[in-house]
Amino acid sequence: MTDLFNPVVANDALRAEIQAISHRGRRARLLRSRIIIALCVIALLIAVIPLAALSWEIIAKGLPVLKASFFTQLPLSPNLALPNQTGGVSNAIIGSLALVFYSSLMSVPVGVLTGIYTAENENRTASAIRLMAQTMAGAPSILMGLFAFALICQQLGFGYSALAGSFALAVLMIPVIVVATEIAVRNVPQSLREAGLALGARPHTVSLKIVLPTALSGIVTGCILAISRAVGEAAPVLFTIGGATLLNWKPADPVSALPISIYIDAKSQWPSLRAMVFGIALVLLFVVFIASFTARFLVGRQQRKS
Amino acid sequence: MTDDLTTKTTTSATSSGVKVAMQLQDVAVSFNGRTAVRDATFNVAANRVTSMIGPSGSGKTTLLRALNRLHDLTPGAKVTGKILLEGVDIYGPNITVTELRTRVGMVFQRPNPFPTMTIYENAVSGLRFNGVKKKSLLDEAAEESLRAAALWESVESRLNVAASNLSGGEQQRLCIARALALKPEVLLMDEPTSALDPIATLRIEELMSTLKQQVTIIIVTHNMQQASRISDDCAFLLMGEDRAGELIEFNTTEKIFNSPIDSRTLDYTLGRFG
């Protein structure tokens, strides 16, 4: 076959030598290859089994708890007469929604604009902000809680409130959004910016009308990931929101949150309350799954486009 | 190559009677003090196609991008000499860079329609960037420019689909339409067909010969056949010994290809190097 394309024919001795080399140790190579593949499969199972077991446990124990009252009622305390009186977690659902809403309101504009700035500017300020965002993204989330507690609850006198909790979550979300926005904006091809400039657009017009729309799905993805992280965080809200058992949602009100309900119910002496934990976990898992699924879908669409 | 005569043979290709659209006088571009191209002196005749040819590194694209001040945003870039558009220095105080770019349009090497915009939005994007809002004006400009770019027939029924659905050649014609919508006096084309197949290339070349009736075209091309087919005047650039590009010869395309004055031009057009 090679003769067709290559007029220089290897002589027989050379060809025999090449064949000998490829045959030598063929068995050993195949064996090694199979061992590596087996090791990969084992590693995969080690990683997947706990995850599958966890999901199964949460779904199996969580589904029975998810009745209409779970979503609509306030929590009740079981007593000796009514050991199964648990009520629902409507307060935590509303509280989590309020927290996500307020924290997004604070973090999305700040994070996106900062990300655009660091992506479009190459100076000391930008690199300092970038370093800060990267450091903050790795900081323990309980620090955000402490910071919000000291600043909003105590210093500014708001006490336990949705505002304090969402501030803590916002501080947690901002670096995630900054980094995601910066990557999305940097991925916008330079040729599109030049095309805009060559049409007489001013630089800020280029940023707003060309770069931002092109980077939008990446930015939205970053925001969704930040939100899905914030919704499951317990540490930042643990000592900032107060854990109210009322349907509170206003910024100055103390509220509850799903992770906090898990924390409280899991410590309960009542088996019925401890069973509730799986329901709440299932709801959280579902929210995070939907969020990351949407994010993946958006990323996929963006990649297909470019 | 012994004296100035041979190194800067810039005959006035534009004999009397032809209107001059742009004048380049001793134009040089440098990046952080390193000269990329220099000695560019020639007149661009109005309603003709002027090509810039030369091997890689000879500064063709760099020179082209000086003509609509696209180097302005590159830190360390410096343009010296004079570039006149209808007699006005484009780096002077009497002209703003955004106004200049609406008068000197540009088509890039790879088709770069705005991916988030529809065909219609792409066609009128330049007008919108510059503040035109009136729907009737935009509709009119969209049709006119898409017709001028020989694209109207094939996209008329799908103006509101994403521009990314078009083929490469159609995308490039959309980019031409986008530039034409601003009614520029000069259209700069930076190897506009290098990413296209031969048929799409042919269509763009045909388009250029009709377009020059309404707009002056300056095209950078690697393809010598293309330059000889489509251009009226031709600038030949070459990388000098210090790795800076310089203008070797400027003349009518016919003379550059048939009876060049500089021996290096002859060598290049005959394919002896480059």
C-alpha cells in the first residue's frame, strides 16, 4: 500500500526489522494497557459509588417526606401526643428564595462589571482585583458569615436579617461571577471588537453592544453556578439570618434557609424531624442539579456557536 | 538598488484627471520603537482598486490598518508621516477617529459577522453604533447595502436569522454589506478571500469590480493572480534588511506585472521568491 504513495520502497531487511520491533513485547504492551484500563474503571467506581449511594439514600428517604404540606406549612414542634407533627419548611423555602434574590441583586451587577473591567484592562488595578477575586474564591465561607455578622448585624445594627445573610452570600458569589465573567469576556474574539471599531463604534459601544451580548451566555452560566453554590451554603447564613420560623422575606426580617433547616432538624431528638432532613436535602439537590444542568446547556450552546 | 530612484519608485500612477481619494506621504508604522513598515508614499486613486502585494512580513496589513487608525488602541504603536483623506490629515485635529472609520470602512481576513445579531442587525450595525435609530432609514440601508454586496436575493427571506447560519462566503459578503451601509468613501480589504473557497473568492472579486464605481477599494492580498486580475494600481512591499517592510514600487497593476522598474518587483511577480 505504501508504495502507492511513497515511491521509495523500503528494502526487505529494513521492513523485517520494523516488523520485528513491533512484534517484540506485544503481549506485555497489551497486558499493560489492560491493567491501566482496569485501574481507571476501579477508580471510577470508587468515585461513583459513594455519590450514587448518597443520591439513592436522599431520594429514597426524601421522597416520602415531600407532601404538599412540606412546601406549604410552617415548621411545627412534635410533642409526645403528636410525635409526627412536623409541619413543613415553607419558611426555609421562602427564606432561601429571598436570600438568593437579594444576594444576586448585590453580587451580579458588581461581579459582572468587575469581570468586564478586569478582562478589558491590563493594568495594576485589574491584576490586583483579579488576584483578590481568586483569593476570595478560595476563602472559607464561614469567614463571609463572620464578616457579615460583624458588619451588618452588629456594626450597622440590622441584627439577624435576610440582608446580613444575603450580604454574606453575595461576598461569596462575587469572586465566582468575576472570574466567570472575565473568562467569558476574554473569549470574545478580538476580531469582533475590531469589526466594531472599524464601523466607527466607540470603545464603550463595542463593550456594551458587541462584547457583552457575545459573552452573555458565559456570564449567565457563571451567575447560575454562583447561585447554586450560594443556595446550598450553611456557614455564611448560620449566624446572620436568625433562622425564623415565620414566613419572613423582607430584607430587615430574620429569615430561615434550607441548609439551616437541615442543620437544626438533623440535631433534633424527634425521629420525625430527622426524617424531614432528607426531604430538604432532596429539594436542595434538585435545585442545584437543575442549576448546573442549565449552566451546562448554556455553555454547550455557546461552544456550538463559536 | 544603488540610489533612491530604485528603492522608492513611486511613479504617479494616477495621471492627471483621476481624483485622488487618499494620499500616503512617507508613512511609517512602528511598534514600541521597532519599525514594521516605512517609506510608504503613494496616491490612492478614487474609484479604482489599489492592491498591496508582497511576501509575509512586508507590512501590507500593518500599513492598511494605519489607514483607518486601527493601530490607535495598540499600546506602543506609532504612525508617522502623513495620510490624507480627501486632503485632510486623518491623524490631524480636524477629524475624529470614529468619523474617519465611518468614511474608511474595513473588511477583515476572516469573516467576522457579529454572532449574536441577525443578518439584518449585522447589516445596519454600523449605523446603529453611530446613533441612527429611524426604522425606515435602517430598512432602506439594509436592503441597499445587501444588494450592493450581492447578498440581497439569497437572504431577503431570512433577514431575521442569525448571521452565523450563512456560509463563509456569504458571511464575508455580509461583512462587506455592513461596511457599505455607512456609505464609506474608501473600503479597506485585508486579504478578504484568504479564508474562502475558489467559488466564493470569485464572487467577491466580481463584486469588487462593480463596487469600485461607488467606493475606492484598497486590498491587501497574498495572491498575485488576484492582484493582477482585480486591481488597477498596485503597491509592492518587501521586508528590508532590518526586517522592516518598505514600499518598493507603486504603479499601475499593468506596469507592476509587465514592466516593473525595480528588479525585485520582477522577481516577486515572476514567483522567484516569496
